[in-house]
Amino acid sequence: MNTPASPLQPAVVLVNLGTPDAPTPKAVRRYLAEFLHDHRVVALTRWLWCPILHFVILPFRSPRVAKLYAGVWMDGGSPLAVHTARLADAVQREMPEARVVHAMRYGNPSLRTVLQQLRDAGHPRVQVLPLYPQYSTTTTASVGDVVTAVFGDSGVARMRDDYHVDPDWVEAVADSIRAHWDVHGRGERLLFSFHGIPQRLADAGDPYPLQCWAGCDAIVRALGLHEDEALLTFQSRFGREPWLQPYTDETLKALGGEGVRDIDVVCPGFAVDCLETLEEIALQNAEIFHEHGGRRLRYIPCLNDAPAHAQALAALVRRDLAERA
């Protein structure tokens, strides 16, 4: 919230999921408690879920997750925190006519606090952009809950639901893949790995998996690839119930067993690099691929604060604001 601006300007809020404040068990436990208390994330009744969360999951999971964060921590904080702040700065440079800030749905800077500050400052229009290209009830809808709680039906704040087939965003992702291939060469397959959600949510109508497929298809077309040159998978499943399939780790095991030696992996569902991309994909899944016969997994970084990313998001927000003028 350090960008000087007139309250008469529109305000733009880029919202990411969130991150612990430090790679310590205490900080991770605090973050996970907030995250996993959200009904959008875990829909179990509280009398059943809270004892499991506080007496089983948090005591055992927090120290292990803290070690994972420590392995990718940056000087300015977690990768997600650092890259999200840099992305907001990059979008601000593209949009001098607006006040651009960032917030986290869980953790800091708190989305609720940021929105309250913008409301109290008197900005006539607040445009909220969740940094989730694909809509899900588990992520985007939760951001919407906070927007509604702060602004009600005043009409001051509005939120974009998705941008998974936006042409500028699609081209930015495609260009990042081409640039990676130019430097590192091209693997035998391009694997798209998206964060998973429980299958029951998709069965209940959550549009997330369909939007993942649509966005993947758009990027594949932009790259001019044949269908058999690209694969779509889902990562980060948790618990015992079925999640969206095919699973990333199981697919990598199968590809290694089939004789695929080199594979490129991109994660376009993540706006910026984070624990799930830098640790889960680039380290854990690379090791899984190698253990099952693969030679090299090359992870293609997220768009982060690349100029094309900032330009694409700025164009999205400008169109949204123009519709309200």
C-alpha cells in the first residue's frame, strides 16, 4: 500500500492465494490454519474438521512444509510473495492512471485489510483481479466472499472471474515456452501441470477443469503443436479422495517407463512461481521422473513479472474498468 495516488483514481488489486511470513513451523502453522479453515477450501462441518485440523494435520504437516519452504525461500520472502509484489509493481508501471496494489487471500498483506484501506480512502472504483487464470469455487469464489464482505452491494468493487483464454495472456505463456526452448532446447513432450481439486467439486459443477483444458488447448494452438506433443495433468492432491486426473506424478512415472527421456513442464495455472512449482514440480517431480527412467525434466518458469505478463493483465483491467466508466 505504498503507492502514492489520488483517491479519485481507480484502484486495482491483484490477489494471490497467500504464503507464510517465514519458513518456520510456527509461521506455516498460522498460515495453514487460516487457509484450511476456509469453508471454500474444506467444506466439512467444523465439529468434524477442526479437531482433525488442529490435532492431526497442523502439528505434523507444519514442520514438514516449513522445511520445503526453507528450500526455496528468497531474500525478500517466499517466492510467491516476492514475485507477486514485483508483478504488482510491473502492472503499476503499465497503468499510471490507477493505483495498483497486491493482496493475499490468506496471510499478508491481508486482502480484507487492503480492501478496507481502499474503501476508506474513497476510491470510486476498485477492480479486483484474482491471479487465478481459471475460476474455481475453491479459490476465486473465496476472494469474492471477501470483496462482498467489505463492499457489499455498493457497486464500488468488482472482480474478474477468469482469464484462461485471454489472447494476450495465452500469447505471453506461449512466448515464454518458445523462449525457454530457444535457450534450453525442446523435450519430447510438453506437460501442462495444473493444481488439482477434488473430483467431487468438478462433478458438482465447478468449471475449473474445463477451463484448464480450454486454456491448455489455446496455448497448444498458439505454439502450433500437435495434440500428441502436449499433455495435461493435475498436481498437489491432498487426502485420500479422488482428485482431478490424470495426476502429474503418475503421468511422469508412466512416461519414464515408456522411454521418454526429456520432458518440459509448464504450470500456467500459477501466475507466479511458488512452492508448488519450484519445489513440487522442479524438484520432487523431477526426481520422480528420473527414478522411473526419465533423464531430464526441464521446468519452464511462470510468467512472474515479465513485461508481457504485466501488459496482458493491465489490458484486462483496463477493459474491465472501461466497462464501468
